[in-house]
Amino acid sequence: MAGELKLLGTWVSPFVTRAKLALHIKGLSYENVEEDLGNKSELLVSSNPVYKSVPVLIHSGNPICESSVIVQYINDAFAGVGPSFLPADPYERAVTRFWAVYVEDKVVNQWARVFRVKTDEERAEVMHQTLEAVEVLEGGLKECSGGKGAFFGGDSIGYIDILLGGLVSWVKATESLSGIKLIDTTKTPLLAAWMEHFCELHVAKTILQDVNAVVEYAKALQARMADAAVNN
Amino acid sequence: MTMTHPPGLCPRSQALAVPLIHRPRIDNWSTLRLLDQHDILAHATLHSSPIINQSRAFLSSHASIQSPPKQSSSVARRVSSWSSDRDLAMAGETKGELVLLDFWVSPFGQRCRIALAEKGIAYEYSEQELLGKKSELLLLSNPVHKKIPVLLHAGRPVKESLVILNYLDDAFLSSPPLLPADPYARAQARFWAAYSDKVYEIGTRLWKLKGDAHAQARKEMLEVLGNLDGELGEKAFFAGDAFGFVDVALVPFMPWLPSYERYGEFSLAEVAPRVAAWAARCGERESVAKSLYPAEKVDEFITMLKKVYGIE
């Protein structure tokens, strides 16, 4: 399906990283537009009027929003190109989709709250829930991989690997910043192995954000939030 | 806690998606279709587990309380012709038993019921006890969330309502698809179906919370309904002329709207007039009319939940 691809995003966003991973796996070239979320472009606002957030994939002028929708779109629109992100079997597909929802609702959305809650107590509670969810996800990895390989997609990466892959640099940055291991070798050995194998892939080495850069970004963000709290 | 509210009868249809008694083993699923309440009471005598006894007692009280609304003969004729069309559609369609673990008023369960009806797929409906002790089958089928809906296909569980809808499209290829074929249209459908979840999430905050949190919920509800109205535009359904994925995802929340309107002090007709018209249009469809309960029943349910949660 010919037509130019443009990705509106920010280098640090794990959700944008998901889209980049998907595009790279399919071998697709695209124009990467770095947005300033403090000063959103007209294109971003008009392409994503509901959320006004990144990533937005624009294909032949048509915008697609929400990272999981974008990844699925790339899989659908470029079905004949490169590997498929989803299993062929309908039931296995449903199992994959179930765990993708779990990653989003229980892991990602919980973890995102860490950056929004105000007290240390709340932060600890949210982190605790996130860690519990990661332990459940260990079971999901076992179910999805079916013993065929280290990835959710088995011996090759698929939909969930992409969704989770976008977060890897932030997982590592979190450990560096707070000492908290979101993916702990003793508690979640399969996920720990998953992360190791994922990071060895060419696509990961090419696309994933530099962990130190993410750490610096997070520190600056924390400082800004602390300032705002003091001044309010 | 036993379910104290019998399922309501949707005004438009006579045959109702009345909860069937779940039977762990049965010989021949392929001729299953939605049964009317007499068949259910007959089947109820075959089993005697505690859940069944409760459900049986509940159904007999339902049968005696319930007096169906004015039944015109044309309604009865339409319903019976639908049943036979359904049988034809299902011949050869069912590839192994389908059981839907569900809860009568759940809009997420209703998404599945509507989808199955639209696609002409036969299944057994199994009402689950959610407020009291959950069944072993539910706990085994969905150990992660212990929630309905769960669609069991030849014993294998499919969980999450939108995942179930996707699955039905994937596994039942000769049935009318819910999702459009075009990749871009599919992406739009996925986006807006996920977005529709917000109506329920925000609505729940509207009846649960007070003060600032309530005001925030009201603000978000108006925004979400406005966005949905804008997306629908002048189209008959979200994807255009055909009833599909987004419509199935959103319509089960419509009987909840009158309650949300009251708690949120707004009017759907004012905030999202096209959505209001669309809801009425969807309600004309057999699949929707048979699957949804009247707003009054939903409101009673919310009132009961408030008592359970100790909310004023």
C-alpha cells in the first residue's frame, strides 16, 4: 500500500517507540517529526483532536492515533510486507489480544500513575500494584510463548513484544533512578530473559531510547514537578 | 447475595435472552438457540446444584411477576420468523459448543450477546453469580480477572468483550463481519470502540462520587459524549451505513445514560443529539432489543449497588 508515512512523536515517549519498532520491523521508511508537547503543532492538534497526544501516524494524509491502534494498523495495512505481528490461529490471536489489554490496563496505566500521584505513600501503593501486575504478566508470557521461544510471539517478536518493547528504556531508567526493578530476575525470570533477548535484537538496538538520556529527562521532569508542587 | 432483580423484558421483543441454566456437559449444542422462559424452566428440572436451585427459584418468581407488555401478533410473528432464520444461519456454523458466561445487566456481556445475534451464531447463555460467590467455572476460565464476559468455545476461554468481538470475526468467517475490511476503517473502529469504554468508566464515577470528583466526572462525560457525537456526524452508524463494531461496543451503555443524565444533570439530547438519535435507531434492531434491558431496570441496579457500596 503506497503512500507516505509520517510519525508525529517525541523521542522519549514509550508509546512513540512502539510505533517506531513496528515500522522498523516491517522495514517501512517514514518521516519522523519531533513534537514539542509544550507547544503542539497545528498538524498534531488537527490530526488528534481527541487526545492531542503522540504518537500519531499519518499515512497518505490519514491520521491514526493511539499506539496500540497504530501498531495493529501497521500490521493490517502492510500485511504482505515483513512478518505478521499476530498469530494466524483465531484462538491464539484472542489470547494475545487479552494479554495486550492486560499490559495496557494493569501494567502501563498503573505505572503511569506513579508520575501523577502526589504523595510518597500513593506512589508506593501504585508501584506495588504495578509490580503485582508484572508478576501476573509473567504467566501471560508463558501462555503466549507456548514454550517456543523467549518472546510473547514465540521465537520471533509480535504484538505484545512491541507494546512492551516500547517501555524497556523506561524500565531500565526506573531501576537506575529509584532502584526499583520492574522486571526482577528472581520474581519474573521469563520476563527478565525476555528483556535480555529483546535488547539483543537489531531493531531494539536501533530504535530504543538511550537509557541515560531517559534518566536525565526523568530527573528534569521530577524537578519541574517538585517546583510546581512547592509553588502551588 | 442473590440477585434480587429479575431481568427485565425489553419492550420491543417477546423472546428474551433469559439466563439459561449452565450445564457442564451436554450432548448436542448445534441446535441450541435462544430459548423462551418455558423451555428454561423445563431444562431447570435436569439439574440440582445450589446455583441452579437459586436460579430456578429466581426464574419461577420472574415468570409469575413478569407479565409481558402488549404483544401484538405481528411482534410474535416477527420473533418466530427470526428464530427460524437464525436456525438456518446456524446450520453448519457452530464449530463446537459456545457458552457465554455473563451477568444480565453487564454492558460488556451485552456487547457479546449483540455480536452473537448479529452474526447469527448459536450459544448457551450462562448467568453468573457476581455479587455473591463466583462459580468455579468462572474462576477457572478467567483466573486473572474473575470477571465476565467469558466466551467458552469448545471449553477454551476468550476474555475481554472487545477481544471476544474480534474473535467472533476471526473464528466465524462466514458470518457477517463486525469490523470493516479496510485497514484504515478498522483502525478508526478500534480507536472509537476503545473510546466508548470511557462512557461507562466516567458514568460510574458520576454515581459513585461527590464534590470536585463528581464535577470532574461530569465535565469529562460531556466531552466524551460530544466527541462521540462529532465522530458519528450525519452517518446512520459509526462506520457508515452498516451497524458494526463501534455500534456494538457503545450501544449497551445507552440504557445507563438516563441514570447518568440524572446524576450528572445533563441531557443527552442536548449534549449529543446525534448519538441520542443513533441510540433509538440501534434499539430498533432485533439483536439490540433482545439484549438490552430498560433504563428503569438499570437504574434499579445502580441503586442496589449504591446500597452494597454504602454510598448515599
